[in-house]
Amino acid sequence: MVLTPYDPREGISLAMAAKRAGKSESTIRNWCPQHGLGRRVGGGVWVVSQVALAMFLDGDAAALAAYHAGDHCNSEVAEYFERFGLARPKPSAFPSGPDMRRKIR
């Protein structure tokens, strides 16, 4: 669930992600599907989540797993959103999130 729901403020280009990581754009492009750091938006250009990239570069596997699970209420995940001055997506923004499960039952 990288960049879901999509917020362009969370996303950065491959070039910017490569600069932050000290790696090449092709390495970042490979990391996107491999480690869940970004996705193609509209089937076109790659957009990297600066939140997921920071978690990966910090070696924070627990926060990255929570982010992938859509658990943006997790305090570890929230810290990364705050680091970049981003609002966390609301749980109701996720179709399979806890709010939706309650509505279905």
C-alpha cells in the first residue's frame, strides 16, 4: 500500500530519492517494487514515497511493515509523516482499513 491513498506531497522523483539515498536512479527504481518504496502513478512515472524511503534507509523494518499494512496510526509511522510535515491519511481512506471492516459487519 505504497502511496495509497495517493498524496503528491508524500511522493518524490527517482532523481530526488537517489540523491537522498546516495544511490543511482536505477537502484531506486529496482528498490521500489523490491522493498515497497514507490509505485508508478497512472501507469507512467515512478514516484517514491519519501516516508517509506526514510524508513528503509533508517533500517526501521517495523515502521515500514506497518506503513505497508496501511497502519498509519502507528506511532512509529506517524513520526515519519511528521518528519516531512505530512498529514497521515485517515483510516477511512483505506477501503480495507479497520473503519470499513466495522461498516461491513
